[in-house]
Amino acid sequence: MKGFERARWRCRRGMLELDIVLQRFMDQYYRQLSKEEIMQFESLLSLADNDLWDLICARKAVMDDDLLPVLKLLQKS
């Protein structure tokens, strides 16, 4: 459970829209992720708010195709 709580804390961002999407993602998908997908999610969380939001909104192309599965889930959230 520590990993879940830590990830939830990291989802608190400075952009309201991003907070909402990330919290929905956590509630709907996080517990079903594989270890690899959790690492991909952590990589996405390391991005700046605006960069992450642009990826979620598909304003920017994904640089690493390995991030696509988790990004698609974020886009559904």
C-alpha cells in the first residue's frame, strides 16, 4: 500500500485539470498496473505539469513508445 499512497501523493500537481485526471487514473487503473506499467507511470509523473498535460491531451507526440499503454489509460481518465 505504500507504493499506492506515494503515487497518489505524487499525483498532486499545480494544475487542477491534471489533478483531476491523475486522481481518476489512480482510482480506476493504478491497482491493476503491472510493475513495468507502474515504472512507466512514475516516468510520466517526473515530467513537468505542462509537458504531462500536453501528452495527455495529445498536443505533443510521445517520445518513448513504451509509455503509450499507460498514457492511453491516462487519456481515458
